Amino acid sequence: MTLRHYLSFFSAAFLIMAMYIAGNAVGFFVELITTELGFTRSAFSLYISLSTLTGVFVLPLIGQFLPKFGAKRLLIGGLWVSLGFVWLAFATHLWQFYLGGIFLGLFMMPITMFLAILLINNWFSAKKGLMMGLLNASGGLAGAIVAMIMPAFLDNFGWRMGYFLIAGLFALLTVPNGLFLLVENPGTIGLTAYGAEPSVQTESNEPFHDLSIPYEDAKKMKPFYILFAGIFLSAFGGGMMQHLPAHFSGMSFTSGQVGTLFSLVMAGMIIANISVGAINDKIDSTITITVVVACMVIALFFLATTRSFLALTIVMFILAFGLGGPAVLTPLVVSEVFGIGDYPRIWSILGMAPSIGMSISGPLWGAVYDVTGSYAIGMFTMMGLTIIYGICYLFALKRGPLKQPLNVSGI
């Protein structure tokens, strides 16, 4: 592995860190802003949904036009995302939060998660699971650090200064990255993906890589839509994360205890992401998916039923595997089911699913609290949805088009 491979990983990691900082810090703003400005939690959470929904509609366009414009130009959009957070720092009405959310959605998702996953797929062939795990672990590290400092920062400086802090960190991690570090494809500088092997030839002398399912064929197949549904449901856990600090605050924990619990789940995701990715390189993906689903179900049960701070510190590590697993496994499952030949176009559609799930689930979690005064019913419901999404992943893996026998020579 060359220095350039390491630098490309760090380029992707900085993008994920920017996304985790911006995404996870929002949870600490919910109670403060809704209390001060008199919003309901479901109404306020809608601005986050508008942001992710806007990103959903932008993402397919990015998949189509990225080859023409290049990733470097796209990444300069990090400056516009920072300006969006500055706008939110001055917001006083719901419509201002909604407008800011739409503006953030135009740039944030395409220049963070989408580009980061694309970089890992382009630069790594061997140990892709480990690198995807390390990628998400870097986001977990950033999220854990933010979770430790954000409660105290908001207590001392207020939520408006909190948005300024996010704006500065996002710009720092994206703009210099796009200018000086990011290289989209190793071939443009005379390198190859780490672990790439010489092309295997089919009987018609086509590279084996070309046996990947084209996007036009993939979108006609049942596993494509089953997997989309599974990815959609898996994102409901991310919607819960937006409300997790508020859930703990409702248990009368101090801001320090809330920050500790949130830090534990983020720190646990560092371990979980690396472990899940590395293990998935060694064993069948169906086993990894099953374990991740089991961890999520167990964690949700105890989140809904226990108020013990000590017990919750343990539950946070189990939750970390349930939440972190899909982030690592989903891109890997997509490439396993459909191959990497047309991956950017396929992922630009399937990658919409978690965004839609996040945008819908955030207000739903808020509505559950507004109606019942608790998040418990949502957690019990999420247990069933978790099992369903696991079944969808397993179906796609078992019945995917590339699981059919291929007539290939030279293997």
C-alpha cells in the first residue's frame, strides 16, 4: 500500500468526520431550541428531514454528473454547507430552519458520505471491509469527541454559537481536503486500487469486472427494490440518534451524564465499525448481518425498559454494533449483490434509501414523544422494523444476480 493510498483513505475519513460532526451534534440542539423558541420536537425535527430529503433528490444527479465535473469541484461545496450552518445560528422562526435545512441538503450528503464511499471503492480492492470499517470508525471518533464537548459548549455559549462551531469544523474538514488532498481515481495518477488483481477474462475475452450488473439491468431486478426497502428501514436507527440525548435528558440525567452516554455509543461505534468490517472480510456477510440485527434488537429493548445509568453504559456498546453495522455493511452488500462495474450509478439510487429513512424517522421519533411523552413505543416498534430490514438484506444476498453461476475462464 503506497502513501497515496493512505492519503486517499484520510481524504475519505475527513469527509465522514464532517458528516458525523454535523449530524450527531444536532441531537444536542433539540431540547435547547424547542424550549427557547417554543417549537414542538416533531416540528423542529422537520428541518433535518428537509435537509436529508433535498439530498435524496440531489444524489441521483451527482451519480450522473460526477464523471463530468469531478469530485474536487464538488467538494468545494463544503464552504456552502458552512454558510448554511451560519444561517441556522441566526434563525428564530421555523421557516428559517426549514430553509436552512433545504440549503444544507443541496451539498452536505453528496460531498460527505457519497464521495467517501466512492473513494474507498475506487482505491481499495483487498481489505475493503476493513477500510470501510475504519472509515466509519473515524466518523465515530469525531462524533465521540463532539459528544464530549458539545453539552458543555452549549451550556456556556448557547446553541447559536454551537452552529458557528459546526460551520467552522465542517469547512476545515472539507475545503482544504478538496483543494489539496482528494484524488478521485488512482488511475489518474498512474496507480491501481490496493489489492487489485490482473483482469480475469471470460470466454468472450471480456474483463471479469464487466460481469457486474449494469444499472439499467439492476433496477429491473427484485433484489434491487428489496435491498432499497431494507436500507430504508435500517436508517430509522439514525433518526433515533437525533433524539437520544433528549431521551436521556428526560430520565433526569445531568448534561454530563447525557454527554457520557452519547460518547460511549460513539466510541463503541469506533470498535464496532472496525470489527464488523474486518470480520466481514473473513466470513459470510449473512452471518455479520444477523449479529448486527440481534445487537440492535437487544439494545432497543433495554433502552425502552431501563433507567439505570450503569446499565445504559453497557447498552450503549451493544447499540453501537446495531447502529454502526449497517453503515459499514450496506455499501459492501451493494457491491456484493451487483458488483462494482456500475457502482456509482447504482449507489446513487440505493444511497437515497438511508436519507429517506432518516428524513422520515426523525419527525416520527419526535411525534412519538409529543403524543406519548416517551420514546419507548417507538423503540419497541423499531425492534420489529430491525428484524424486517435484516430479512431484506439476507434476501438480496442470497438471491442477488451475481449469486447465479457464471461461465468464466481463467479463475
